[in-house]
Amino acid sequence: MKQTFRYDQTSCRLQLEGLPDVSVGHSGAVIGILTGWSLQWTGRPELEGRKEHLMALMQVVLPYARQLISGVDRPVGGADLPVEIRGNSGNAASDRGNSGGGHRLQLRSSQPDTPPLEVLLDDAELADLVRVLDQVRLDGRVTLSWEMPDPQPLRTRELLERIPLRRRLAAPLGGVVVLAVSAGLGWLVPPPAPLKPVAPAERAAPAAANEAPVASPP
Amino acid sequence: MVQTLPVQHPDTLPVGGVPLPRRGVERLDLMLLAVEALDLNGGEAMVWMSEQLGFSGLFPNRVELWKRRCHNPLRRNTRRGSLDEAETDALIRILCALADRLYPMLRALLSQAEPEPLSRQRWALFEARLAELLNERMNPRRGGVQKLLDPQAGADQRRRLIQALALGAGPGGFERMRASLRDAAP
């Protein structure tokens, strides 16, 4: 018997359709075989696809959300994957990072000659999407394997990426400039003349000149 | 047949065995403070949520809960030592559950579809309340506290606090939040 599960949030609704996998003993309200899914957004085209597409969406959106909690908005996905998400800050050197700038979700169709679909999400819509995907992933009635790695702490190098390159380079570059200027100024100061060796006679003469003058008789 | 669902929480925890780093303790307490700034009864809600989640053994009363939060080095009266894993996990679970409860408010703050004056008014209210709590409980000589209190320089950080709460609010939020608070020191 066909099953339909629906997961709702304010800006989106995800609907799964499938069947219980009787070969592994499923019965009743369980989806073991996914026949299709659809994601409806408010004011945007509806997305549909197979299990692989939903998995690709999860594998990109959830790690991106994980990074955002740490303040890192590095793009996830790529040209070789059907889904990609990146911050909409535009300029990577922006001091404000992606805060409030939104997120650009790009979905590439497997159909030839179909241009990719780009969806611009604000922070609230991204949070809704993450909640919906979490609900599906953790729903005990959906017995599909999503192949999602556990969230991991970020390494120092990954965290440094959240600081704009300009700001990261400012301190070392400033140090190099100060060192170069100091060295340049040092070269401008003339070196002191070397001391000439003084002969013993010359050394005695000033000593005699320093003696108190003897008063001459009138 | 259309059904909506009750979501189960994962029992498996991906990372563990090490105490939360200093920076993680700071962020955890700041996010709990942000929850208090959003909810005037946040302190009470925290105690209530702790009981609801079955942490009465770890935090038998509000004083014990407050003492654990005082391990934040940014506090005026900070406590030495470190929190053990069970305590930090419990605090993170309480934080995620409170964020889930406040999700409509978090969403309203983050949404760009909201009318601009209303959104500005909500942010002003949150920021005023957060500044009040920061001045009351945190050490104002700390650079991190000064930055968070700065109307311009701290705006980005305050928004990130709200964004982190929103993304940690869902059923999978605990795992994400826990991993994030264990990030390496930058």
C-alpha cells in the first residue's frame, strides 16, 4: 500500500511517497522503498526527484548548516554534484561574511540541455529546509539509508577561513612593512668613522696641556 | 494516506570523551544567555526544561545549573575547573530544546520577508535585553564582551548567535551544536 508522509515548516513542505519493503518484513505505515518526493516552497517552483536527488540535497545542505553554526560559510557541493550551496555574500573579502546575505542553492538537473535552477534562501528559509531534512532523516518510519556522515568539529584551518583574507593577512603584512621601513631607515644612518690609533707622543701632549699653567714672573 | 510525524532523537553520539574546550564553554553560555534575552522567563524555562529532559540528577536546582554556567571564562564570577561530558551534553540538550521552543521567534528575527520596521524593532528589543544581561553577568573588561556589546562591531556576532540557535533547534540540532562547540581553537 502506497504511503505518503508530509513534513511541514513555515516556508516549505516536503512530501515523501513510497512503499513498505515487504522483502525485509515491513508492514503498515513504513517507507522502505521511496518512489518519489516533492519539495514545495512558497513562491518558488516545486522540486521533484528520486532518492538520489534527496540524498544529494541532504549531503550538501546539512553539512553547510553544520558549518554555519561555527560561523563558516564555505560552499558545499560542486560542479560534479547535482546540488551546491554557497553564501550569497558575493564578495569573499567582505568583512560582514554571509551574515544576513542569504544562501544560493543551485540544483543541476540530470536531463540534458536543462539549465540549473538557482534558489536564493534567506537564513529563516534555510533553517526551515534544515529542519524538514532532519525530520525525514530521523523519522523512524522511513527505513532508508541516507549515508550521512556524523557532524564533526571543524579544524583550525577551516575556522580560519571565516576570517576574511584581508584581515588575516593584515597583521603579518603590517609586521613585514614595519621591519622593511626600520631596516631602510637604518641604512640611511651613516656608520660611525673608525677610530684612528693614537701615537704615545700625541697621547702625552694633551696630558701636558691639561696640567695647571705655571704663573710666569712679571 | 498522509501522515505527519513525531521525530525520534538519535541515541548515538558522534564525538565524545573530551571535555568542551574553553571557547566552546563561552559560546554555550552566550547562547543560553541569548535564549534568556529572547524569553523573559528564560531562566525559569531552563530549569523546567532540565527537569523535562530528565536532568534533575545532574542539576537538582537552579543554583547547580547556574554554577555549571559559571565555568564560562567571560563571566564576572567565573569558576575554575572543567565541566564533564555528561554536564556539557545536558546543557547542550537543554539549549537545543529551548531553541526549538523559541524557533518561531528565531525565524522571525532571521527572515527577510518580515516588514523592515518590525524586524528592526525585534532586533532592538533583543539587543537591548542581551546588553542588559551581558552588563549584569559578564566581565566588561573582556574583549569578547566589549565586542558583543558594541552596537556596530557586535551586530554580526549577535546575528550569528541567533542563526546558530535556529540551526541547532531541529531534531538533528543537538549533533550539529555539539560538534560545533567542540571546534578546534582558531
